[in-house]
Amino acid sequence: MIILYTRIRDLREDADLSQKEIAKILNCSQQVYSNYELGQRDIPTAILIKLAKFYNVSADYILGLSDSK
């Protein structure tokens, strides 16, 4: 599952967004989003879907099930 946390961080950094900015988009706090990236909190399905749509990648890519975005 480590790839999941690395991918959401890399996608955020590639988009030149701060944790605070992406947290605002996801309607959560920066601390909650930070916990997602650190693997300290499970990512809810609804958040996973929002991330996939926002970054225009598949949920399988975020989850590490595919290397194809």
C-alpha cells in the first residue's frame, strides 16, 4: 500500500499544489490530507474518486494496481 501514499504525494507535487490547497479541494483539513499521504489514515473511497477525477488518472493507478495513468 506504500505506493498509494507515494502516488498521491507525487501527483500533488507534479500539480504544484500544497497539502493545504488539495485539502481545500477535497473539503478536508490539511492535517487529514497529510495523514493520507503518510499512510496514517485510510483514504475513503469518495476521496479516492475525487483525487482520480481531479488528477485525471484512474483509481487503479493511484492504488498501484496499474502503472498506466
